[in-house]
Amino acid sequence: MILGLSLATFTQLHVIISLIAIVSGILAVAGMFNAKRVMGVTALFLITSAATSVTGFMFPTAFDAADVIGIISLVVLGLAVAALYAYSLAGAWRGVYVCCAVLALYLNCFVLIVQSFQKISFFHALAPTQKEPPFALAQGALLILFIGLGVVAFKKFRPLAQAPAAV
């Protein structure tokens, strides 16, 4: 039992939170491409991404690479929250926010690929130890995609200080 839930139910809750974080993160980054502050979606992304990391620590397993990713994600999310809410994206904080938001989304997607290769039989058959080329290609493609997304978001996300926040 975790938080009064069976392990299976808790796992489902964790997965749902993770998927919400990924979808809302995609929408938040898409907003950056149009220089829009999609505040509701962004808040949902930041909260569910943090919840994903926190609930990930609750599984009854030994400290491992997933926990390291969770710690990195929480630090990155903390910086994104500070840049957005405490420093209002002023000066260099705009870049900090963009980089941290994109990195947090990348980490969520990175874990999604890891979990997909572990849990989905089709993918598991392609890379049972996650040391095979299909796994490396999937993670490499994801990394290249997110580097490109990050560069575009960094260049385009320059919201006007006086513009009202979009929802």
C-alpha cells in the first residue's frame, strides 16, 4: 500500500499524472513558439511534473537512476517556478525558464521511453536490456528533437511585459 492505495492503483495514478504532465508540457512549449504565456497550462505542467517526480520516490524500490532523474527534475522545476513566478521572466530569467521548462518536459519524455521499453511487449522485444540500438535510436531522436524545440522556444518566447496572460 502507498498512500492508502494498492501498488497497482498507485502506479496507475502515477502514470496518469505523468501523461498529464507530458501533454500539458507540450502545450506549454507550443505556447512559447507563439510568444504566449499559457499560464493555466503551464501551472498544470509544473505541478504535475513535480507530482510525477514526488510520487516516483514513493515506489518501494532501492535508490536508482529513476530517482536521480526525479531529483534533477525537481531542481529544474524549482528553477522554472522561480524564473516564472518570483522573477517574472525578467532579463536572463526568461532564458532560465525556457531552458528549464523544456528540460523538464524532456526528462518526462525520456522516462516515458524508458518505461515504454520496459513495459510494452513490442518495444521490450526490440530492446530487452535497453542497451540495444532501437532504444538508443529512440532516446537519441528524442534528444535531438528536444534540442531543436529548446532552440526554437528560446528564440521565439519573448512575451510582452504588458500583454495579458493567455489561458
